[in-house]
Amino acid sequence: MATGLFESPASADLLARETVTDDSYRALSGVTVASAALALLSPLAFLDWWLAVVPLFGLVLGTVAVREIARRPAELTGRGISLAASAVSAAMLVGGLGYQMYVYATELPPGFERLNYAMLQPLPGDPPTAVPESAIEMGGRNVLLKGYMYPGKQQQGITQFLLVRDQGDCCFGGNPKITDRVLVTLTDAKGIAFSSRLRKIAGRFEVRPTGAAVLDGGVLYHLENASVR
């Protein structure tokens, strides 16, 4: 009997399996990978409102991936991963927004009002040091203001500092305009440590222009008897 004319059943079965394996190969969808990566980052939504875009995009990409795989089932795989990524992103989106709403609702001390930097800006056409009526009306009231500490030489035990509008002003060598500065004086003599994170400061708001010799440039606005929330 000539060798090689017939193949053993085992050889034929192995060849068949190899053929099936080659024919059934499917690539993992790139959109699936992206949705999974965003799902892993989606807990960032608990840190700030704007970070909710992370799970939102994760949910969108997960949905797109599922549809893409359904249209091309012979070419793409990863449906289970996409569904899981979408579920995680959706949960983090809802949870993160819910948490931020809770923080917003409970962060204001009793008897305090919210103040923001938009209320401190001069009206169009007014001089840059003009105090708007919206700021004057808040004078003498207890307010909560959010901002960033302007960096100085002291890093610990800080009892007085400038609270500025954004990190571009406070952390990268910028000189914030005078209506973006609020001079904070804390009641706690121990003070606080410098931080580049967003600060929530509660205190009595005062409009009192102070000369240029104070804290490099002067201020119009003060938060006195203040505490960090």
C-alpha cells in the first residue's frame, strides 16, 4: 500500500479543526476596546460634574460597538465586553451625577448663599476695576465660593490667601485679574496646607478695595471669618 495515499482519521480531524479555526477567526472590535477603557475610567464622574463625559462616551461607544458587531458578526467579536462596558459606564454615569447632585444640595451651610465669580465681574464697557451691582448686593452676606488657592511661598499653616477663579490663573504663573481675586481670611489660626484642588470656602463677603501693596496686586473682594468646607 502506497504511503501518503490515505490519511489517518486523526490527521483528517486535525486538518478539519485547523481549517475551521482559520475560517472562524474574528477580530476584537476597536470600538469595544475604547469603550472598555472608558468604562475603567468612568468612576472619575464622582470627582466633578464635567468628568461625567467619561462614562457618557463609554456608554455611547459601547452601544456603537454592539451594533457594529451585530452588523459584521463574521468579522468582529467582543459583544460581551461591549455590553459589560456599557453597563459599567451607565452605572457610573447615573451614580456620579447622583453623587454630584447630593454634594451640591448639602454643601451649602445653613444661612449661606452661593456666590460665583461671574457675579464679581464688571459690566461690559465698565473699567476693569469697577464693582458690579451684583457684587455690591452680596456685601456683608454669608456666602459659599468655590475657587483655587493662588500659590505662594508658604505651603503649611496658611491663614490668608487669594482664592482665584481657575487653575490657569493660580497654577501656571498667570496673574489673575483683580475681579478674579478674593482675599480669604480663615478663622482657624492653625490654617490649612496649600492645595491645587478646587476649594469650597464659606465666609462673610465684603467689597473693600485694598491697595496694590497687599498680596501682589491688591483686591476688591474679601471673604472674612472664613472656613474650608
